[in-house]
Amino acid sequence: MDLHSAGHRRGVVCAPHFAAAEAGRTVLAEGGNALEAMVAMGAAIAAVYPHMNHLGGDGFWLVREPSGRVCAIMAAGPAGQLAKPELYRDYEIIPPRGPLAALTVPGAVAGWVLALEAAKANGGKLPLEVLLAPATTAARDGYAVTRSQERLTREHIAELKGVPGFAATFLTDDEPPAAGSKLKQNTLAATLSHLAHAGLDDFYRGDVGREIAADLERIGSPVTRQDLERYKATLAEPLRITLPAGTVYNTDAPTQGVVSLMILALFARLGVTEAEGFDHIHGLVEATKRGLRVRDRLVTDPNYLPHSLERVLDDRTITGEVMKIDRNKAARWPLATGAGDTIWMGAADAGGIVVSYIQSLYWEFGSGCVLPATGVLMQNRGASFSLDASALNYLRPGRLPFHTLNPALAVLDDGRIMAYGCMGGDGQPQTQSALFTRYVDFHEPLFEAIDRPRWVLGRTWGAPRTALRLEPRFDGNLVDRLAAAGHDVDVLAEPYSDVMGHAGAAVLRPDGTCEGAHDPRADGGAAGA
């Protein structure tokens, strides 16, 4: 599987695991469109990259249709009706692992439902059985464990091995499976096979939904059968900003999409003319600080927003925020940051559909709970709720949790349409800004824009402090200048670090050809037909 693929006449896909990219490429080769390819990839990636995502997680889509319309599919599940603060009276925070962490409805599969409705409206004809076949085969016959799955299992085995269903599904003789060894998810394969024939709605309102609810009740999760039956993903208008190069889109609350857009809007006002220097990196880092402060003050369930997030993207607000950026000095940065493991995937077809999609469990392996009747691994997205009644994201039944997830899409004035994104919690908007500015503003080739050294501001797993972490491939003089400007710089050892997340992009060009690229930090690539 190549990391960069261009010149395709039918379409292109990119994903952090080669098997998911191959599933999407096969769909395109069989005449499917980008939406159908993405559903196949979404299922396949759950079967082969389960530490990063699964059917028990959430998902967010940005879809550019042939008509030119850009819409969002919001597939985030709310807190279950039994997820009341009193349930957690013995805890200071919501437990991140175990049944009490599995407190929100899985939304991803409901997002697939809306995606396939849109696919059909745009000429899609492939049966669900074909789209789910790669995932079903990988789960039934086994997949090769990646290095990241082995490493993350080993790092977190103490907190996961006692969680219901985890050891039986993801350990070998009570030990982390070795990279390269084969692991099967037989029960998940049976669930996928059933859904292929019964339809995806069965996940919520049919036999699969009944089994999910029974297992959740059995282990003590606050999500009920009624919660599943009531749930549906929704279509929404995305947030957008107009930049000199075109229009950029991202998802609205409860995601942090506003941060990604705000960073780009602020950076555009700084007038930086050269890539990779101090002005470029410092400017994006300082814009990130402004965006994250706004996020932590405002972003929550859209039903609880004090006002539309569009207000913080208007000219007056952006002008005020950019004036708070010192071009030469780092602002103080005491805030802790959120972590998360996620996958982002992109697809584009020559018919004019471009898809940016992100699917996640939140932390690696989510809650750790694997439901025995269905093989579904439940997310722990509800751990982002607070038990403090005065907090912005206070836990309430039916409330949507805050999401770090945010897919990005750009419609450029030169005719290119670009789906792009990254995994990595608070690092997502930062990597999006690096990729966009390098590729769009400074005209770096697509793969180089992804490959070049990256940075992330914030506290990451196991780190004792909040810092500006840099890959060591940056020029030493630049690192010294960032430190002199007041940035708390921490140069990592790995030249390509997982701390930076896994980025990718799919581009539809004006001549109808497609280009895709994915991150050398991941286990996937790009492929086309």
C-alpha cells in the first residue's frame, strides 16, 4: 500500500490501516461511490484497528455532494437515561474504564445509515452485504495485530484486563498479542454478517439492538434498550469560514470543529509568507491557544450553547482575537489537554463526492467493555462529562458529550476539493492547521505536507507537564528560537511520533482526477481506482 496515490480517474481513498484503504479501493473499483467506499472502510477499520475505533463508538462526517452542497452527518450518541450524577456519587470523576464508562449510545452505525441514504441519492447501488464483506472477513478469519495495538494493549493492560469481555477478545493467554500475530473477532463477524442481511437499523431497533441492550444491562451500563431504540444520527449544516484560498468546513458542537476553523482564520490574518519558519510554527501555535480557550469556555451539547458558534468565527471576533497574539512571544499556557485515539479517513470520487470521516472510541479501546453477544466494543466518550454541577459539560441523561472529533473539508477557489483530518484528541485541530497551511497556503506537495515534522501543544499520555512537543526533524535554529520566545519546548526522540497523530487527505482536482495521501506514522496508506 502506497502512502501517496494520484491520477485516479474513478476515485481515491486514504486510511490509517491498509486493509481499510483496500476495502474502499475495492468498492470504487466495483463502481461504488465515495460514500459507499467510506462505509466499507468504517466497518473494516473497526475489525482491524480495534484499539482506535469500533462499532461501539461515534462518528462525524462532512460530505461534499456533486451539487456543491456540503453537509454534516452527526453520529454522536447521548448519555443513557440511567446516566444520572447519583450513579457516580462514589466517584470524583466518571470512571474512564468499565461499565460505568460505557454511558453513551454508540452513534457510528447510525451515521453509516445516513451516509448510505446519501450514497443512494447520488447513484449508489452496491448492496450492504458487499460493503460489509471486507470487515466480516477480517473479523472472522483474523487480522495481523499492528505494533500500535500491541504497544497500547501492553501500556494499559492493568486497567483493561479486568473489564468485562476485554481479555477474552483482545488478549492471548492473558497477555497482549504480539505484533504480527493473528487475532479474530468471531462474534463481531457474526454481528456484521447479520447486519448485512437485516440492515444497519437492526443495530438499534432489531435483534442486534436487543442483544446489545441485554448485555449492557447485565454488566451495569446506564444505557438502556429504549436509549438505543430512540437514537438516530442527524444531518446538520457545518460551520464554515472564508479564507483567501477558499471555503473551509468543519463540524459544529458538540465537536471542537470551531477550533480548527478559528486557527486557520487567525493565521490568515497574521500575513505569514513563508513556510516552516518561526512565523509559521509560532503563529499556528499561538492561534491554537486562542482557539482552545474559546472551546473550553463554550463548546458543549448544542442544546446547551449560550449562542451559535458562528459568532466566534465572525470578522469582529477574529479581529479581536488576532490582536491578542504576540508575533514574537509565546502566551502562557497552563491548560491541560484532552487525549484520545481515533481514526480519520478520506474518500473522493470523480462524480464529485468528497468525504471526510472520523470514527472513534475516545481513549484507546474505549471503556474496554466487549459485549459477549455481539462483540461490540463500547466507547468511553462519556468520560468527557463532568460531575461538577457548575461545569460546562455536566452529566445529564440524554445530553451529548463534548467531542474532540472533527473532520475537515475545503472547497478551494482553484477548483480543488480537499477532505483532510487527523486523529489525536487536542492535536487534531493543530495537525489540520499544519496540513492545510503547508498544502494550500504554501503549495507543498500533498504527501510532503503530511510527512514533514509536526508539533503538538499540550499534555500527552505519560507526560508530566504541558509542553510544545516537536519531532526532532525540525531545524535546530528554529527549535532554539521557539524556546527563546517562551515556548516550553520538548523535542521527542522519534522522528515520526505517534504523539502527532495520523493525518491524511483526499483531493478531487478540477480535471476530475483524484489524489490521496496518508501518514507514515500510521499503518495505512492511499489507494485509488
